[in-house]
Amino acid sequence: MTRAFNFSAGPATLPEAVLRQAQAEMLEWNGVGASVVEISHRSADFVALAAQSEADLRQLLAIPDDYAVLFLSGGATTQQALLPLNFAAPGQTVDFVVTGHWGKTAIKQARTYVTPHVAADGEAGGYRDIPPRASWQLSADAAYVHITANETIHGVEFRDTPDVGAVPLFADFSSSIASEPLDISRYGLIYAGAQKNLGPVGISVVIVRRDLLERPGQPRADIFNYRSHAARDSMLNTPPTWNWYLLGLTVKWMLDQGGVEEFARRNAEKARLVYGAIDGSGGYYRNEVAPAVRSRMNIPFFLADERLDALFVSESKAAGLLALKGHKAVGGIRASLYNAMPVAGAQALVDFMHDFRQRHG
């Protein structure tokens, strides 16, 4: 069997070493006589696995002690609905800085519970840039300010943490978590669906400053209460144990590879290769995002002749390069370069792009 290079935006490629370990342990894990997915989440063995996963994630991301770490079912969109329930009073204002599709989705999820205020929006420019910080119209009494650290569809990424004053900054890091060093103390809360850099779909990580958990929030069932999940080590109910196990393996793999500093180096190299191929194509390929905020994780680009898009996708698939079709919201081509994508994968894409241009240009 030969594995292809998988450029899917999510669910995304996982490290081959992680998949092989999971394969080897599928029938019998840790000497318990059963698969990890078959044992009780309250067993000593799984509790130890969960604790080690949190310890490893804390080491990987340098998470301060005054932040709680939650491992929760569902994805980022679920967390977008839970944030106002846990941290805002009914009808309170929440500020949103919208830089693409997922920022708009965050507003949609929150609108039932709070009054969303769009402090800045890049839509007029087609979400090709981030509105300058000086132009943001922030509310003095907002419950929090929400940003999307990396827009998976539009390929726009915050390269610096914005200063929003005393109001806590909340951020969706689903597609860029653990891709480079991050000063978590600059945020009140960060959250991420795991299926891009941390593991499989179906589990999310929430990292929240502990004092914020004391906010009363809004009336909600206990299962939607972050404070209750934190008090029970994310085992208020039965968690997605298989997903948690794979997340733990992925985090340990990242530590073994050299941690976020090493992945920052690799990710910069992959992005340099692909953007270099685009910018050096004489207009045959183009990326429309302002260079200062180009995403390292998700690179959307367009062919000069869009009639060749389908051919590019089909030929690339035949060449062992998967899932390069752009999102329907923007079209074109998209390459996702998450941590598990090796530099060799980016180089293979660049080689294909050059060959395709030679043959069809």
C-alpha cells in the first residue's frame, strides 16, 4: 500500500506513525485484553490515558497552570454556541471580528443567546485581508471579543495576537493550533476542533482561564456547563474515548518530533514552497490574500483559466495528491498544509503545479 499526500482541509491527514500505532493496538491496548474503545472511560487505564493526554498537551502548548483544559464532544461550531451560554449574560453584547466564513458561523451560533456586534468585517474586500486593528469598533462592555485565528476557507491568518484591552479575547484555533508557539496568556479562551492538527473529528479542545469559569453565564443544562466539565476532568458524561486516544497519540508524536518550534519551521517551509510556486508562475496561478496575512495552513489559489480546475483536481489525484478542490464558497484550488503534512508533500504539490503549467499553459 502507498499512502497519498492528503491535502484535505478537515477531516485531515494524520501522522502515519499514529495510524500505525492505532492499527497495532486496535484489538488489544495497554495489556487490558480489549481495545481502548471498548473499555470504560472511568477505568484506571483510561483515566491515566486522559491525564497523560492533558499533561502532554500542556507541555506542547506551554499552557499556564491558571488555565483549564477541556476535551469535549463535537467540533468548533458546538463550542461557538456554548461560549455565550457560559460567559455572557442574556442579551449581553459580544464583539466579533469577522475575517471569513467561520467568523460568520460563530456569529450565527451565538445570535440566539447574545447581541452580536461586528467590530470589524473584511467582507467588503472579499475576505482577502484583516481589517487594521485601528479600525475595529470594540464595545466597552462586551462579554468577550471573538476572532478566528485562521480562516480555513479564505486562507487568512492572524500573524500576531491583537490587543483588545481588558475584555477577554476568545479565538477559534481549529486550523492552526500547535502549528507554532503561542502565548496563551494573551487569550481568555481558545478552542479547536481536533480534526486538522490535533487528531480525528469528533472531539474538541477548550483552553480557558480558570477565573472566567466563575462567570454565571446563562441558564443551561449541566451538560453544557464548562465549569461542570472542568470539575469532572472532562468526564461529566461518556467522552469520545477513541478520538481522545488518537488525540493523545498525535500530541505525543508532535512532542517527539520536536514540538511547536519544529512544526513552526516545517510549516514555514511548506508555505514558502507553495506560495513561491504560485507567485513565480507568471500569473498562471494566483493567491488573492494580502501577503502579510496569508495562512500557513490553508492556501487557496486559482488558475488563470478556471475551466482547467477540474482537470487540475483529477490529474493531481491520479498523481497521489488528494483533496485539492477548493471550497464551494470560493472555488478554485486549496492546499491544506497541517502539521502531519510532510515537507515532501508540499514539494510534490509544487512539482505537480510546475508540470501541469508546462503541459496546459
